[in-house]
Amino acid sequence: MKAPVARGFTLIELLVVLVIVGLMAAVMTVAVGALGKDSEVNSEIDRLADVMAVTLEQAELEGRDYGLFMDTSGYGVMVLDGLQGWQVVEDDRWLQRHAFPDGLLAELEVEARRVLLRPSPDSEQVVMPQVLVFASGDVTPYRLVLRRGATDAGRMLLGAVDGTMEVADVER
């Protein structure tokens, strides 16, 4: 009589299955990352919210008016000097000019009116802030949307007149 043949998997068959499962997991991780939220948009909107909070705090502490200026390539903060008018803040790492990463698009509404953002001005052009932050703690109401140019999804920063802010997802 023949001895019964052991039925089961060989070590090579098990290794092949593990490699296939590992590859599928890697593909799913990449697919979810590519189709999920854009971390660069999230970090930029969070940074902008932090800049606005620091600007509001500076305005109240110093008793001076500040403003946020924005163009198609980035944003910065300005301070109102009684003698020279609006001056770009250059000596503060939080408030100095910050460029958007490549492929990021910005849309700005101030007091429910859409603002046409222009390309970065030359050094000779006069720049004026679009969003004002007053020493009293009041802020011009604004709605700022950042989105990746290739997708419709983005993040929105809503600023109220009392200086409070809200960050939310936005779909086109």
C-alpha cells in the first residue's frame, strides 16, 4: 500500500503569496496617498492660519495696524508706518514673504468680493495689503482657498471680523 501523500504548501509557494500580498499593500498605500488629501495644501493652509494668528497678536501687542498681501506666487505681511505708509515685514521669519509650492493656486475673497491676484510685483511697484489686521483686534473678513492646480479639492481659511478663523475642506 502506498504511503499517503502530504498535501500542503511548499515554502516557495508561501513566499510567493507573501510577496504578492506585500506588492498589493504597497500599491494600495500609494493609491490612497495619491487620491487622498494633499498634505502640501494642508500644511500651507495651516501655516497661513498661524501667520494670521501671529499677525493679529503682533497688531494688538504693538498697537499698530498690519495687513496681509497676496499674489499668485505667495503672500507676506505688511505693517503700517505712520511716516512711510505700508512697509513689508522682512525681519520676522513668520511674517516675511512666503512663496507657495509649485502647482498651488490661491483664491481670495475680501468682504465677500473676489480679489484678482496678480503675479509677484517688481521691487519698484507699490504693494498694498488686501486683508487688514487692526490694532483693535478687528480683521477684514476674508475667505482664502488654496488648491492644487490639477485637482478640484482644496482647503479654505475663513477669517471673521473678530479675528477668529476656521479651516475647512472645499470642493469645486
